[in-house]
Amino acid sequence: MTVSRRRFLSLGVGAFVVLTLPASLRRMSRQARRSIPVMGTIADIVVVDPDEGKAQEAIDAAIHELRRVERTMSHFTADSDVGRANLHAASGPVAVTAATATVLEESLRWAELSDGRFDPCLGKATALWSVGERRTPPSVSETSRFAGERLYRQLDVDRWQGKHVVRYRSDAVAIDLGGIAKGYGVDRAVRALRERGVQNALVNAGGDLYAIGRSEDGDPWEVGVRDPRDPNRLAATLPVSDRALATSGDYFRYFDHEGRRYHHLIDPATGEPTAAGHRSITVAADTCMAADAGGTAAFGCELASAGELIARAAPGAEIVHTA
């Protein structure tokens, strides 16, 4: 898809880019923007507001929320809620924050409604595949221990002595919130912006995006979805206003071996990367957490059943593009 010369691509890390008019063609408005590394990607925040001080303060608050979610829900650090649970929850209850408990409970809801296609407890399978480091797949004997185990049913999220706690009823369980926490983080950032009076803004964290209000030219934000076969091209453009988008695909983290692509999206039924007839799927929803989980659960599904799954779990959510 060719982009008009009157536009340029900005906020372009990950699955989405934002099509924006050149400064000379914009209506009179002030735009503040910032980019930071967080949650394994680059998060971009842009606020359209005539009060630059207010805009910058709002961006500070949004960044604080993104970083707080990263600190508490990353499975890469031993001192996060998730890291501590993965170390100790098979032996006894581990206290977590209310935010982590909320995301875990929502993860379990998606797991049940998707009949296990979304499973937040496959952290050990993800670590085994480690697609950013491997160049050959692990053995079937290593991966089969995760196949069809429905490990999410071995996770308890509860309250104990006034605290939110998690327990694992199997030592095969390890939490990995990579399919939902980034969406939650975007939602928290959006809430921070709105609480500070921002009416027009966009938060884009790799494959997870939320658009508030309208862009600087007064129209809905126009978001381009990258072509997974050629990231320098767009597969589609979508107008977005007060709505979230999330894309799951096999082209973010992967390795190729003997003619097959092995990517980071693990199929709970096989313990291996999901086999799919498409390379990416984009979901629109009222919250970024729902769009994020929906894209993860639906990737690899036949599209009709995927659409039913997403609508059942998040009324109003829908698949808006596949490639």
C-alpha cells in the first residue's frame, strides 16, 4: 500500500505506524510526544493540547504507569510480582499487588472462555523455546510436557491474611503475562492522560495501541498496520478514535529452521509455536487489555471461530484485519 506524499509515518515501532499530516498542513495545535523503552518495546505517547506544560505533565504520568506495570508484571526479573511468584508460588502463597491480581484474574477468565487457547501459565514453555536466542527447535520430548495440560487450572489467585496472593498447584506452572500485561499498561497510561484532562492523545506500545479523541488535524487517528511480509509497507490503514487496537503476529520474535518459522506465540494444545494460515491478526476493542488478550487467543484460529471467541470474551471487540 502506497502512502500519500502529503503524509509521513511517525510513531513507527512495532506493528503500527501513525499517518500524520505534515506540520504545514495541520490545524493550529500544539503536539507533545515522547518515546521510551519499556516492556520489551518502544512506547510512544503523543498528546495534542495547546497547553504544553499540561501535556508534558500528563505524559510523565502515563510513563509512570507503563513503568509500574513493567516493574510488577515482568517475568524477566526476580523481584517483580511475577518473578517472585515463579520462584516461590509452587511452595506456598506469594503476595502480589492488586493490579497484578486483576490482570491474572482477567487472564484466567480469557483462558476459560477460550477453552485454553489463552494460557498465562506457559512461562516455562516460552523459556524453553526462547526464540530470541535459539536457532533450532527443542526436542518433542521437551515440548510435549506442556501439550494440552491446561496449566491455567493449576493457578490460584486468592486473598490470604488481607493480601492478594497466588499459588501454583503444579511445578510446571510459570506465569507469563506477555499476551495481556502490555495492553493493561496502555490502559493505565490512557487513564493517567484522561485524569489530567487530555482529550486527544495516542499511546502506542509496539503491537498495542489506544487512541483518545482525534489527531492534530481534527480527524480520527489513522493507524497503519505493518505488512508482516514486508515491514516497510502497510497492509491496511484503520481510523481509530477512543478505541484500542492490538496485533499478534509471527514476525516480532522468531527464528526460521528448515523451512518453518518458529515464533513466540505458543499453542497450549501442542507446546509449540502456533501454526496459522495467517501471519498477523489485529483486534479492536474498548480496552487495550481486551484487544491484547483477544489477539493472542485468536492467533492461529479459523477466523469465524476466532471472531466468536473474541466477541464472547469482550462484547464489542472484533477482528479488524488479518494478513
